[in-house]
Amino acid sequence: MQIVILPTAEDVAEYGTQLFIRQLTEKPQSVLGLATGSTPLALYRLLISACQQQEVSFAKAKTFNLDEYLGLSADHPQSYRYFMQQHLFDAIDILPANTAVPDGCAADPVAACQQFEQQIADAGGIDLQLLGLGRNGHIGFNEPSSGLRSRTRIKTLTPATIADNARFFAPGEYQPHLSITMGIGTILDARKVLLLATGANKAGAVKAMIEGPLTASCPASALQLHQQAVVVLDEAAAAELADIEFYRHIERENQALLKRLSGR
Ligand SMILES: N[C@@H]1[C@@H](O)[C@H](O)[C@@H](COP(=O)(O)O)O[C@@H]1O
């Protein structure tokens, strides 16, 4: 796990944006795994402006989103499909047919989960998967106790996650308690994983993910098994890490090595 600690949330978004731009420059037909929530919003804004300035193109890319609320249709303002259209897809040059978000209104949601896995496989697998982090350590909607090798399936949300996401729903509005989410195994199959976490309210989950044991109680700790996982944190999210100075030291060494290798 590469741990990058940066001063602010803006720096985190900028760092993530550069990784996406590099990925798409090296492989324009990349398969990208995308996330919702407030954390990736700044990154999406930067990608939109990079696309508008023709620094990057999504014309050949394909995307797969992590998750969707079960029972919300694509045109529901709280659905993750709606979120993605509003905050990214409608403003970049991606082909609508190349964007996949699990179908929250599928007639047969169990079959839809299997089809989603098949679609990812048919696309050649995910090259770069973006993740946020729930306060309880969830990734996608893989709540604590999720199987560490799970695949795309229906998951029940914890009361804590429902409460955290209630801010997006109007008072009294129906808020789903079920979701369709890529599994932890699906996420671990991505060739590269980029997890962003910002703000003091993520510090406990960040500590459990990086320094806690590998455990289904903290689904994000499964990233300890990944060969190319990059975790990018702002100072507030990194604040509870016991070995923070060591992680800063490794990253300085990484950067120095990269400079030497590139002959700069
Ligand atoms: N399913 C999403 C996750 O993919 C996201 O990472 C998490 C954190 O959201 P935020 O970035 O708003 O803190 O929220 C939701 O539960």
C-alpha cells in the first residue's frame, strides 16, 4: 500500500486527478472504476476542466461505478447514476454507452449483479478503481462483515451509513436501506486502486484500514492485500496514524527514487 499524505483536501483531489490523467494518457481505452460520495467531487471537477481544456479525453474509456441504491431509478436525484451524470458524465467526452452503473431498478437484481460482473470481465477488467471510505471502513457499499472475496451483490446498509447519507435526502423522503455494490473481491481484481480520504471524521477508519488487522470488520483493510493500492490522505484524515512519520519518509524515498530513475 502506497500512503501519500498531503496538506489539504484540494491537494488530494489534484493528486488523484493527475493519476487519472496519466492512466488515460498511457491507455486511452482504460476501464475506470468510479465512486460517488462527497470525497471524489473535487477530483471530478478537476477532470472536467482538464477534459474541457483537452488535457485528457474519455472518448475511448469505459467506466463502471461501484454501487447504486436498490429501488432508485436512474432519473431519481439521489440515485448514483444521476449523481454521475450530474457531476461527471454530462460534462466530459465519454460515450453514454460506455458508462455502467448498477441498475437499481432491475426486474431481477440478483441476475443484474451477475451481469454487471460479466460486463466488467467482457471489458477486460478494471484498470484503475477510485474509492472513497465510509466512516465505518466500508468501500463501495461493502459494510463491515462483508466477505473479503465477495462479488457484486445486494447489501444491506448499516444504520450508521444510512444516517451518514441521510444528508442527501429531503426530510421524510424515502431512503433505501439496500444497495447493489461491487464486492471486495471485485475491487481487489482492479489492476490499480486509488482510495481518497479527507477530513477528521475519516481518521478512525483510515487508521483501521492501514494499521489495523486485515478483517471483514474494516472492509477497506482488504486493500492491504492489493499489489497496487495508493491511499491519498489529507492531514486531518491521517491524524490518527501511529506510524505517520514512517509513511512520510517512505513517500519521500519513493519520490527521490522516481526522480533518479527518470534521470531528473
Ligand atoms: N457508497 C458510498 C461510498 O462509495 C463512499 O465512499 C462513502 C463515503 O462518502 P463520502 O465521500 O461522502 O464521505 O459513501 C457512500 O456510502
